[in-house]
Amino acid sequence: MPNLWFDDLDEDAPPRQRFHVEVYVAPEVVEQRVAAALAAGGTLVDDSSAPGLVVIADQDGNRGVVCADTSATA
């Protein structure tokens, strides 16, 4: 079942996208999914929490997140 997460924005925050998509995949395919998104024209925004969480953006700057549950591999 898909989840929708709504969060409050700071009043002084610059305008930006209203939501982002989080895609949950198996830990062993995170690199392949991110590579496919980058090959399709996306950009890497933040992979400091990879492979559990990788932020990517499309050509317009809209962000998405590739997530994996890495708790079983820790």
C-alpha cells in the first residue's frame, strides 16, 4: 500500500516542489535503479546515506528518493 507523507513547510522557505516520491527497492538493486535514473537524465543530489537512501532529481529539479531497508544487512 503506498504511503503519502505530508510535512509542514517553513514560512520563509523558498518555493519548491510540494512532494517527492520515495521508491522502496531491495538493497541489492539500489545501485542499478539509481544508475538507470541517472542514465535517463537524472542527477545525483545526495548519496551520503546510500544504499539505504539516495536522493535523485529530474531535469526540472524535482526530487525523488530510492530507499532500501538495510537493517537486515547491518
